[in-house]
Amino acid sequence: MERLLTLLTPRHPPLAWRALLSTLLWLALGVAHAATPLNGAWRQVRSGDTPAAVIAEYREGALKSFDPSLLQRFPHDGGGSWVVIAPQPPWDNSERVLTIYPPTLANVAVFAGSTSTALALDDFSASFHGHGRLAWQVPAGMAASAPILLRFEPSATLVAPVRFEIQPMRDYLQQDAQWLVFASACFAVMLAMVLMALCFAGMLRDVTYAWYAGYILCYCLIQGIQTGFVFHPLEWEWLSGMAVMVGPAAVALSVAFASLFMTRFCELQRYAPLLRVPITALAVGMIQLVLMRSSQIPLLVHVAQILLNPLLMIGAALLLIAAIVAAARGSRQAWFFLVGWTPLLLLTALSSAQVNGALPQLDWLNDASVAGGAFEAVVLSLGLADRALRLRHDRDVVRVLADRDALTNVLNRRGWTERVNTLLSAGTAQPMALLFLDLDHFKLLNDRQGHNTGDRALVAVANALTAELRPGDLFGRYGGEEFVALLDNTRPEQAMHVATRLCRRIHRLEIPVSAEALLSISIGITIRQHDDDVESLVERADQAMYDAKLKGRNRVCMYRQDDGELRGAAPSPGRRLHIVERRESDK
């Protein structure tokens, strides 16, 4: 995640083949590069120094020796540091390039004879640039054995350790191209995840995706400044001279966005409520640091610079503890956070130790930080996808529970009505039949044998009716002992046949109501008219079912309306209904 001392201790990627993700590939391909053996010496800049005097001191052995192939940190305070790089035999007089990586945000001056060249990440005047490192093309007339003098200018930030290499131009260009491919792929992955998250944030109106996008975007900007990618090859000249200010602001904002993202992503309110408040306070504090650094008030800027590093360390520990607690208590998303974020935390710890002089041989940590950002972006995106699928599953479960009858597990009245309305509004011209079913003497069953027996009877009836109907028929419990079924693409004679079969099926369950009678069902049928809605269909089918009750129960009645009578009107005592009746026993 956020790297401690990221911009305050700039550490930029060296060679792509040394990167965490590409090392095995280069070794597998047998890629090897011949670099000139080097000796190195240095001392701090003193008042009155001249390049010639420093070279003379070097030849006399008055400077401190170091190994240029290992990471070496030079003092950044005072006037800076003089560094002498001396090529060793066998010498190569071909076209050569001196590289310094990771590149520092401070300027480096290279002296060749009476001329000097300034090297800087944000230098857009020179035509020759390194990518992910500072590079200086050795003049053609310079002897291969001649020592190279550099001066590291003083810097207001901590200076990361660097290492040096002199390569033939061909090898340099090959490694430079490899690093460009590697870094471009990592940044492309991070930015692709950001764009995806922003799209989902707008579509789903979920701020979690926005916090994730802000976090990954800030981390991408941090790495872009540290590696120099935003300067070369992106050529963002507007950032020239602003890296020292923009970098720490991006670090603080990345922690703020990461904290807000984690609070919602890992569901701290549910799994770690006590840690939610301090993490939210951390986010607010980081935003305040950004405002303080941007205030241009020297006192506030100084206080913000002092507080940034301690808050980064506290925040890293706090987020790690919160993620572990949430994961231990059952947060699935916390595991995604730990898998994606822990490698970056480990890289941050190793890089911080490296700034203090440890692990000088692990120069690949810088490339690993870029690859780790891409890895985390992908892992957290997978976590967001998993979260979206889980939320959708939960929503579907809730909807099913809301649309289903808790006892019989068939559609309840609301769920059935919604689906019938949808079917009717589709405007299909196919015939439809509505069956209204009511159990006979069900109240007597409840009164004599108890509600538990009644519930078991309802479940048995619902299962029997569901088994008889087609999967596409809309069947539901309308209320109490009443059921409804809408049969699509069904003509009157077919509906009559289905309803008769249902009557027989329920009678064959042989559920006793009393010593003399078994549980049965009465069914009313109506056929949909072109202007029908759910209410009118149910009303007519209910009228037909009521007539079946009056005719002796355990039978089916079809509703047929005389010409000129209003659809759905309540029948008069003289009832102008033609009832086509069929008893269960009719064959």
C-alpha cells in the first residue's frame, strides 16, 4: 500500500530485469549484460572545493572508498557530496553510458574536463534521458580509464542510496527498453483498475469504488514521480520543480483514501467497530496534513513535514491490525486487503531499512514496489468484484424471501401479483387462464386437529399443486387456504382439464378433515380478456370459485359473462353467469 517515506525517501527502479516480476524471465532467457568494473570514492563538499582539487585528492587516496555496484547513501545536508567513479580494466572505449539508480530528486552534476552536465529527473532540456534512472552519455573523446567526478547537490528530503554502472550503449538501450515495457505495463494495469472502479462507482453509486480509485491513483502518481516516469517518457513538464510538494501530498492522500476504502471494503463497522473511529481519524488527519503543506505558511508546512512520517508508521500498523482483526472475525474482503496490501507493507519496511544503510544488494526493491502496486490493484479489484457478487447474491436471497411464502415456499401474494403484472404488460396475444383455488372445510380441519396439522396440510397441498403445474405457470398462495395459478398459452378447455386434474390430485392426498370427509379443493376459472388487469382476473375467478362452493365443493367452475354485462361487476342475485361445472368425480 502506501510506502513509508515514499517521496521523502525517493527510491526509483533500477533495471527492469532486476525487477521482482521480471528477474526470473531475464534469467530464463539467459539475458546477461557486461558492465565495466568500477571503483568508487567520496567525501562531503567543503567550501572552496574545485573539481580538479577533488580529483587530486582521489588520486592521493584521501577520499572514502565504496563499492559502486552496491547501494550507497551519501550525505544530503551541507553542500552535498563529491563522488568519483573510476572504471577498472579491461577498459572499453566504445560508446558508453553512466547510470545512477534509483534516481534522486536532488540534482547531480557530472564533470568531464572543464565542462559539467546537470542530471535531474525533471530536466526537459537535454535530449538524452534515462528511464527509471539518471543516465549520462560518456563523451566520445573521454578515455575509458579516466575517473568520472559527480557532485550530489544538497536536498531538503532524505536521499535514497544509489548505485552506479557504466555500460556499452547497446546494453543500456536494451535494458532501458525492458524497463519501459515493465513499468508501462504496471502503470497501465493500475490505471485500468482505476477507470474500472470509477465506472462502477458511478453505475452502482457506491463510494467504496471511488475511495479505491483515489488510493490506487495516488499510489500510481507516487511511483510515477519516484521512477521519473511522469517526466520521461510522459513529459509532464508542469510537474517540473513540484515533485517535492506533490509527492508528500500524494502520500498523505493515498493513506487517507486507503483508510476510507478499508473502512467500507472490510466492513469495519460490523467486524471491527472499535477500530473504525481511529482509522477514520487517520484519514481526516492525513487530509489536514495536505492542507497544511499547501497553505504556504512556513510554520504549518514545517509541522506537516514533521508529522507525516510518524503518522505513516502509525497508520500502517493501524490498517494492518484492523485488517487482521476483521479477517479473523469473518470478513471475506479483509483477506483480499491483506493479500494485496501486505507485500507493499513488507517492501516499505525493507526500503526503509535500506535508506538507513541496510540491504545494499537489494536494488530490485524499487521495481518490486511498482510491480507490487499493480499486483495490489488487481487483487483489490478482484475483492471488489467478489464483494459485488456477494451483495448481489444477498439481494437475490432477500428478494426471494420477500417474494416467497414462508410456509409453503411458493410465491406469496405480492410476488405473484408482480410477476402477473409483468406478464400482462408484455402485451402477448396468447390466451391465459387464471385459476382461483380454495380448500374446502379447511377451518374445520384447523379447529378439530390444530394449526400444526393445518400447516402440514397446506404444505402438502402446495407441493402437490406445484408438481401438477408446468414450471412456467405462475403459482402462488393468495392468502390463508387460497391459491392462485396463471396458466399462459392455455385455452378454456385446456384450463378446465388442468383444474380437474388438480382437484383429483388434492382429493387423492387423503387428508382427513373429519371421520366422513377428506380435504378437497374448489376451483374457479376465468380467461383473460384484452383489457384485463390482475384485479379483474382475480375477481372473476373468485366469483367462479364461490359458485363452485355453492354447487357442493370439490369441483371446477368456469366463469362466462353475458354480452353487455360490465367486466368484473359483482353478480346480481339473479347471477347472469354461465357456469360450466365439472365435479372431481366426472369422467
